[in-house]
Amino acid sequence: MSRIYIAQTTTLDDKSWEFGPNAGTIEERAEIEEAQYRRSQKTLVLLFILIGLTDSRIYSASIFGNAGSFNVLDYGAAADGITDDSQALLNAWNAACSSSAGSAEVVIPPNMIFFLSPVILRGPCNSENIYFVISGTLVSPGSPSTWTGQDSSQWLAFRNVTGLIVDGSGTIDGQGQRWWDQSCRYHPEMDGCTRLAPTALKFIFCTQSSISNMYFANSAQTHVLIERCNGFKVDNVMIQSPGNSPNTDGIHIQASQYVDITNSKISSGDDCISIGDYSSNVQIYNIQCGPGHGISIGSLGKHGNSAQVENIHVSNAFFYGTTNGARIKTWQVGRGYVRDVIFENLEFNSVKNPIIIDQNYCDVRGACKEMVTGVQVSNVVYQNIVGTSSSDIAINLNCSISVPCTDIKMQFIQLTPATSGRKLKAYCRNANGQEYGIEPGPCLS
């Protein structure tokens, strides 16, 4: 880093000089002092200005100005929260993506608001890694009419990028309120109600990529979608939307492998984290969830699809006031399997369904008839789980009579009622396995 060295400045306190015998009268000496003082102050001010400009240039060069850095302001972004900056963002991305620099960087600077219409940032890119640094705030259009004639499921998306690193201390604001107000989930009688609304940020076909240190607020539906990705990490992300906001999953994983989600806090109106079909080798660690619907595998097998979900590990998660805790849900008409799942070191605080498997999921809740089909659930471990249940049935394994749950292991589980004086129950139907040290219990056959 450049430095400016100041050898000496003269002030009234400087004792390196004295008045000589020919300095003149007291009045003349006072005038000389005053003149020297003014000169010294001008020198100091000039030096402070030079230092400030130098530091500013150093900051700009190190953050925004190197050859591989592409600042959206340089591509025409207004950053006023009103003007549409999506084209400027797209231009900056395209320049970075096509750059020959070994590591390119798109910069969204701090203390600014960028209004963005729906945009897809596409790869593949030339750089081995491409950094997307969000230090400012990205804001979605608030009106659903913006999506007329467009894919209403998508706002911001990365597609087919390898080595993508999304980082920064910025905010992604989905402005979901007007979508929630016309959601068919809560307003089925409304003419023109909507079932599909934009996901705040999608990663599609991204490999060896990550997102960290970001804040998401009020997505119209899912906040983060990881779809058909391989090798993806989420770390230190905060997601926040009201507990009654419809279908606002925190993070949804779909058809992806080797996904890690760690050290994050999620409050939403749906699942904090959900895992969809064809996903495997997922590690979820140190998560705070609530409000929301818990951490869910599923729903799987809708429309008779064949599910393939395996090697899922959920550990060190805390649930507060959620409708579910550790959940697996599959459609009766589904096929395929869920296997090799571990839920461990979990803590529940007033959770409605702390441990639940529902193999009998159908369109009309409470009216699901037995079917010969089903998604096979096997080798699921629940261990080292404590906390309180807000419902009487703290453990609920509702498995299929045709395709029962097998190799279930439950050990060291201690659940107590959230309200004193109530007695908890464990309900296991067509669930086979081993259990040790569980309360309430026994359950498995």
C-alpha cells in the first residue's frame, strides 16, 4: 500500500526556530507568526486532501479497479432504487464472464440500491473462478404485472456457471408482499390468484460454486433454489420472511449432488430447507430454523415420479416454533426411494411435529386412501434429539402398508410437552427398526 511521508511541518508550537535580533517590533513579529501559521495550515489541509485522495484511489484499485474487476456503476447502473439496473448488471456480467483474467469479479458496491427486473446471468465463463460480490442491496419489482409474458418463477438466476462465488454483506430483497396478497394458497376464491411466484435467486447447472454472507428478505416464493448443481456450498446466510408468507421456502435443493449448507439462520413461511427428487450427498450443519415448516426431505414422488434421494445428513440444528422438525414426506403415488438419512444433534423448542415421516401424502389431506405404490423409506437414523413438542404426538411415523419404512434407528431421544401437564405420544405405523432410550416411546415394531 502506498504511503505519504511528511518530514516536518511548522506550527506555532514548533520550537526549532527563534526570533533573531533583527526580527523587528512585537507587532511585526506577530504578523510574521500569523503568516507562517496560515501557510502551515494550508500545507496541512493540502496534505490531508492528498492523503484522502490517495487512500480513495487505493481502495478503488484494490476493490473495484483491477483488471479483472467489473463494477456495475461503470456499466451504467443508476443505483437509485428506481431506475432499472438489470441491463447494466447483465453487461458487467458478460464482460466479466468473457474476461481472460484468471479470476474475474463483478462488483455491486455498498450503500446503494439496485432495482432489477428479471435477469439470467449465463455461463460458461472463461475464468476459472468468477466472483459476484454483493455489498449493496438488490431490489425486485414489487408488482406482479412486471412478469406479464415472462417466466413468473424467476427473478435472479445464474445458469451453467463453474467456479461461481457469490459473497458480500449485501441484501437481496424479493418484495413479495403483493404476490402473497394474491396467492391461491391463502386466497383460492380470488379471480386470477397465482400459484407460481418468483424465486429470489436460482442456481441452475452450477458446478463447484458457493454463496456466503448474504441476507435475503421477503422473496415472493422460494428464496434460494439449487437445481441440477454439483458441488455447491451455502454458508453464513440469513433468510427472513414472515411465518405466514405462502410457499417461501428458505433453500430448496433439487436434483443436486454434494451440497453443503452450514452456519445459517432461516425464518420463512414454508420449509427452512427442503430436499427434492434426485438429490444426494447433502450435508446440513448448524442451522437455526423458525418460524417455518422445518427441514424436509420432500415432498417426493408427485404425479407418480420415481424419487432417488440418499446420503442426507442433518446435524446440529435448532428449531423454534416450527410446524415440523425433521420431516420426510412422500406422495402415495410415488415410486423410488429415500435411504441413508441421518438426523442427529437436534433441539426443538415448541415444535408441532418434531419427528415425522408421512408416506401417505395426497392432494386432500386427511382423505388419503391406501395405495399399492409408495416411495421406499429405509435406513433412517434419529439420534441425540431433545426439546419440546407443542402437539401430543411428538414422534409420528405414518408409513405405507404396501411399502413400509424399514431399518429405522432411534436412540437417545428425549421430548417433553411444551405445555406442562400434557402427555406426549409416539405413533409408528408400518415402521420397522430398532430404538433405544426414547421418550415418548416405545414406537417401532
